[in-house]
Amino acid sequence: MAETVIRPAAKEDAAQIARLFMMAWPMESFLEMSPGMTEDDFAGIIEGYVMAENTLYSFSNTIVAEVDGVIAGAINGYDGAEYGMLKKPVVDDFNRRFPGAASDFAAVKETEAGEFYLDSIGVSPAMRSMGIGSMLFKAMLDRARKSGIGKAGLIVDFDKPKAEALYVRLGFRTVGTRDFLGHQMKHMQIDLD
């Protein structure tokens, strides 16, 4: 029987975490912003953001699930009040790499103060249906409760009904919509009290 360990992420996990986070994103939108870039190129950029301590995707805001020593999933989250500060280094880097294209990403407003935001989650396709997503959410929601913020939130693509079904099972409810790079997403929240 496989042993699953849930633990805080480390810098050394960055390459694997980057690939897992990318599973949750509308990659076609990101690749449109950067003609000629491949998913491998983009993964290298995200890996750098994961290794940093002051970005949306930082290892310091991330929890991973290991199955028999292999990272099978990752989730990250942070205080929505820090969103602008954590996003700035990413937007600045995008502006350097993709002049003019980063304005769409800069305009995205995923969260705000008063919400612990669950930014990205990814589970390896080979490890799905093993409860890893649920374990990661439980661990991150425990971290969210310790933050003292009353609500946790996330956005989910209308085209991902299986992900939405998981969030509903965990107690999230739809509270509105958010635009993410021209993609309408459901904004869901859960009370942490």
C-alpha cells in the first residue's frame, strides 16, 4: 500500500510543483501572451517563481503530497491581503520577458483582503482518484484557519466540473464569477469558522 505524506514544500520541489500548478491554469491563454514559448519554457519560468520567497507561487506558501517519496500533488495559498505584493514580482518579470503582453495578467484580480486564497492545486494524472486532492485541501484549510481569516476562496474554470465537484464536497459554494485572462471562472468560498 502506498504511503502518502503531506508536508510543507521545499525549494528543491520547485520543478515538480511548477508542472503541477500549470495543470490548473488555462495554459493556452499564457502561451498566447508569449508567442514561440513552449510549455517547457513556461515551466522553467514558473519554477523560478516557486523557488522565490515573495511570489504568488512560492514554496513557502505551498504544501505537497508525496506518495512513496514522489511528489504527487501540490497546493498553495496565502492571505488575500498580500495578493498585490506577491503578484508584483511575477508581473514585473512578465513585463521584462513579454513586453506589452503582461498587462492582461496584471489586470487579473483573483482575491482580496478578507479571504485566504487557494491559488493553485495540481495532482499528477497518474495519482488522481486516490484522495490526494482532498488531503491537500484539508492541510491548506488547516493552515488557513490558523491565519485567523474567516473565509477561504478559489476560482475554478467552468470547464472543470470534476474540480468543482471536489470543492463542493469540501464545503465550498459559488459566490460569483471572476475574469482570468478572458476566461470566466467561478469564485467559490468556504467559511473557516
